[in-house]
Amino acid sequence: MCDVPKVSVVIPVYNTAPYLRQCLDSVLAQKTDFEFEILVSEDCGSDGTRRILEEYAARDSRIRLNLRPENVGISRNWFEGLRMARGQFVCTLEGDDWWLDDHKLQKQVDFLRSHPDYAAVSHTILQTDDAGNT
């Protein structure tokens, strides 16, 4: 990995074990012409999330972890993850969400590169509950 990634993906998590593998796999599957880092800030949950994070971080050097010793809440946990970011662009992904398009980061960076007057981009979402209803 290069010293300064183009994109920092910040993932705040708290008790997201049922969804976390799909979340991380969707980021790791991104096809880009630039380097990106994955910053996961874990807020001291109790469901095995930390174990999954340590497993993934051991396999891929792009993943950096902030493993909190005590719960501080979503805002501070997200902010501390954000403070770890080194990329020119920052993207947030919640730990119970995942990306469906493996070119998502590339498309958004391409847009921002060609439109320097824009400060942010967004995308549509597909919201699905645990029963599979969209």
C-alpha cells in the first residue's frame, strides 16, 4: 500500500457481527485504479465483532483498526475513525451495510476528479430488512 491512499473508507461498528463480513468483503472487492485504506473503529461491543475485525486485519494490510477499550457512542466512535483517515477523499460505510457495486469507489472518485467544484457525492440505496423485504 502507498503512504497516502486516495480514499479512506471509515467504518464505525458496534455489535455488527451478523453483517460485518459482507460489509468488509464489499469494500475489499472494490476495483480501483488507486489505493484505498479501510479504517474500522469498533466501539467495544459484545457480539464477536472484534474477533472478525482482527481476522480480516491479519489478512489485509489495508485494514487498520481502532479497538476501543470502552464504549463511547456512535458519534465519538465515528469521529475517532475519521481522525485516522489519510486519504484525499473520505467515505463512510456503516458496519451493518455493504456495497452492491464493486466499482462504487472508482465511479465516485472519477466524478470528483472531473468535477473539482464538488465537495461530496452520494448514491441511491437499497434498504432491506432482516427478513429480506426491500
